[in-house]
Amino acid sequence: MHALVARRGRFWLASNVALCFLATPAAVFAEPGVSDNKIVFGQAAALEGPAGNLGRDVREGILAAFAEANRTGGVNGRMLELVSRDDGYEPTKSVDATKSLINDDKVFALVGAVGTPTTLATEPIAAQNDIPFIGPFTGAEFLRGADKAEVVNVRASYFQETETMIERLTKDRGVIRISVLYQNDAFGRAGLAGVQGALDRRNMTLASEGTFERNTTAVKMALLGVRKGNPQAVIFIGPYRPCAAAIKLARQLGMAATFVAISFVGSNSLAKELGSDGAGVIITQVVPFPWGSSIPVVERYQEALKSIQPTDEPGFVTFEGYLVGRLVVEALQKTSGIPTRKALLDAFLGGEFDFHGVKLVYGHGQNQGSNSVYLTQIQSDGSFKALQSLREIDN
């Protein structure tokens, strides 16, 4: 069987090669994915389809961090490689892809999984096999907590993002009628629960809501349901294509609400899909602004990305992928001897990772490194503006 292997922004086919356990003494005790000269990681994510840009961007960011490390000899002489398998943002396919990564590709750890419904299906597989599950691109609550010993989260949770949305809409803009349009699955319901919880704490209720199915852009009925509530603000919980379709339709219908999307939407992809209809859309982010050079880690990320994809523009999703990759590198550097899965996970416990502009802190029972949520707004030319509050937004 062949595996789709990703390195330096390109795919190529590579046959599985049986490990020769008698080749060196080190190989006798090496865990899957570890040899004398490399460590292989696996990613199950959408690489094609309506959410494909998200998986490809997370992958590209990880590859940029791995390539950066590999240029200086990898980690203790071992080069870092990433095997990526497409799951189409579908749970059943993600289960198959994850099992193939573990059983066929013999990866050392899983990294950069994308999506709530997919990780809901695949995280238990990692747990059953004692395999680290690092940097999933989702803010779902079920991945957070002391009972998830094999999970290492980088980003803030969806509950933190939605709390920020409601706080800023109510305090900065005086909004009292808030609606939600969400994907009808574990991801959408997680975002919806976050919004409802934030509203409950303020003795508020939803003005209206609408749902759409995963991997579709059929959002018209959902948006019409939302419009009935005459909302002052609409929160979108979904990936870029259906959210873009809904926002475009809302513009056509003359809805005057403030549109706010959660970070999973894929900001760069959303702005591109929306074109001129994107002006004014607010997006919460879980990483700092990826442009400019005032933050050292941002400048380093830009250089790493350019080294593997000279023509690609920086973005929030590739930056998050880069931070996940950097975290893997620095955690491995904290281990000694032949890397083991347990040693890698132990490196996170009680660990602080300071990337000079982004700090991730972990401890026993604390598997989420960052609690930071940022505000951004799409401009008329498709670029982004960093915001401190929604008082600054361009109407």
C-alpha cells in the first residue's frame, strides 16, 4: 500500500519500507516512526473538498516548522517528516485515514488533525494506542481536560472565542439581538453551546438560529430562518465556503447585521471566497496577526513559510500550523535519548514554551497552551485589520 507523504509543501508517493530491527542497536528499541535519522508524524485532515484549504494550510504551516528544524540537522540528528492523508472532513474517512497512519505508515505521533466531528471520531483511536494527538485544529471542549492525557492543544477553545464575541458585541456595540448560523454536527453544536452559554451569563437568548449540513453550501433556508429574528449580529460557526455563501446571500437580502465568524472558518480562504462582500466581516482568531515584523515569532514564521512556498501569503491557519510544528520541535528537544511517545508527552507537562510573541503553558491536568483570542476585520480590499475592540470596526 502506498502512503501520501508531504514534505516541503509537495506530495509524493512513497512505498512503505519494512524496518530492519537488526540494523542498529538503537532500532531494536525504537518506537514506530523513529529511526536513527528521522521521526515520522501523521496528519489526518481535509486536503480536498469544501474544507480542503484548512487542512492544506495547517499542513503547510507544520511543514514550514519542520523544514526550519531540518535545515539545522533536525532534532538530535533526526529529520522530521509528515505523512498527510485526506479525510475529506468526514468522520468515517478520518477514522480510516488515522488507522492507516498508525498501522501502515507507522507514525510516531498524530499532529494537525482538522475539525471537531473528525477528531471526535479519531481521538479515541489515539488514546487506545497511547499515541500523542498534538495540535488539533479545533477548539472543542471534549479535547480539553485532565482525562485527555494524550492530547496537546495549542489554541484557545471555542467557548473562549464565543465568549469574546458576545462580550465585545454587547459591550462595544450595544447589540441585544444575536443569531447563529451553524454547521449541523459536533463542531456547529460546540460553537452554538458556547454562544448560548455566553448569552445565558448575560440573561439573554438567541434571536434566531439556522443550520446547514457539513460539506455543503446549501445555506439558503438556514439564512432565511436566521433573518426572521431580525438580528443585529449573526455569528457563523462553519468553514469558509458555506459561511461565504451565507454572507453573500445576506448581503443580497439587505441584512444590516454585523457578521462574526469563528476562527475555524479559515480567514484567508473566507476573504478570498467573499471578494467585495467580505468588507466588514469580523473574525475571532487564536493566533496573533501573521503580518508585520514587530513580533519575533511572526517574522520567523514568515521566513519559514517563504522558504518552502515563496509565493504563498502568510495567514492565520498556516501560522497556527507553524506554531504546532514549532511546539513539536521544542518538545522533542526536551527529551533525551531515543524519542518515545511517553517522553514526548512528559515534555509538555509543566512545560512552558516561549516563542517570543506566543507563549504556551502546560501542566498536569492542563493540556491547552494558549487562552488568547484576538479580533480581526476583513477590509474592502480583502486584507485584514487587527482590532482591540469592536468600537473600531468599519461599518
